[in-house]
Amino acid sequence: MDGAFACILVVSTFIVLVSSMKCHQVCYIGSEYDPQPRTSPRWFLSHEDPCECTSIRLGGMRIPASAYRQGAPRYLDKLIVTEDLAEIQTFFSCKVCTSSYQLEPYQYKFPFPPFDCDHGFVLDFAVRASQAAKIALSADGTQAGNKYHLVLGQYANTRTTIRRCQECAILHWVWSEGVVSEHEMRRFWLRYYRGTFAVGKHQQAAYFEWTDTETPATPVRFYGSGSWNLNQTWAFYHSCN
């Protein structure tokens, strides 16, 4: 894993970490043209800070060259269209920090402050675990308040599953043999947008997708992780602010 433990503040016996949650932010690519003949259009990104983007899509915008003389957009040397947060961070050389912690067997931890992302969010994380690495999404920062319980490597590291709580029925699952490892940190991304979950390995397409048709009445405001029968190491990646 690259980087040392970062952005960690120890107060008494508690560990307080900066939030690594990114609210879902779609940014759009447009093209600028010059009315002079034989002039090729230039691509631009309308968002001021591309490191805030979690998706970059073609926006169908085509403006005259003089339209952005006040507060000019960010011009691009080449086109990028992606739903991959890590690819965006690499393309724009965004500085990325890491918040890391350990879990003992059968432990849950919600070390991050609450977030307010009504429509969606993206998590960029890594974990070392023999099986059953759990992402918990909670209304109040407690295990009892869990609204979603996503498990990578459940059933002896053979499936990825999602349910509403640890004891609840499985809502959706896919085969994912050997998805986590006890020998190395493996990096993943989780995207939630308007009831749809997508999970993928770092810089790869989603291998798990599911849409919740019954959104919980109490919104998710906290996220954390949980372990199974052995120690686990977790790392969450985020912009350095």
C-alpha cells in the first residue's frame, strides 16, 4: 500500500479521521469553437476544480471562443470521459491522502464524521482481510443504525453480498471468488447514486451492481467498516484538503 497512515488525530483512546466520502459530482465536457474557418474545437471542463468530480461525461456544450473570457474554463489537452474516480485523480494529478485503521475480530468502527450527500457518493478504499470485509452505511454511526451492509468475500471469500443489517436476508449477491486477500491490501471503489450501488476493483469496471427499490426512510449519514473472525486493515483514499 502506498503512503503512510495519514490524516489521523488521536484524542484520548479515540481515533478521529477526516472524511474520505466524496459526494457524487458529475462534471461535463464541452467544446469551444472559433468562428474563423479551419479552426478545430477545443475541449473544456466546465467545473472549476476537476478534483471534485466523481464522473466526467460529455455535456453537449458548444460555445463561441469569446463566451468564457470572464472566468475561463479549464482547457484539456485531450478528452477524458470516465466514471472512474481514480482515473480522474490520475489524469488531473490530484493529491490523494489516506486514512487507515485496524479492526479486531468481530469489530465495527465508524471513525468518520457524518456526511450529507442526498443523491449519491463515492468511496475509494482498500482492505486486507481473509474474508468478509464489510462496508457499513448507517443512519446514526452505530451498528444498530445500519441501513446497508455490503460484504466483500462472504462465505469463505466466495461472494459479494448486500443486506440491510448483519442478520437480515441477503438482497443481492454475485460470485467473487478470492476477491479479498489476507496477504495484501486490495483496492476497491463503491458508488451509490439514487438507490443504485456499484462496486468494482481499482481502475476496473463494476462487478457488483444492485438497485434498491425501497429506499430507507432515514437517510444514510455515516459509513464505516466491520470485520469477521480475524484482524483486518482498512484504508480510505480522499483528496488532501
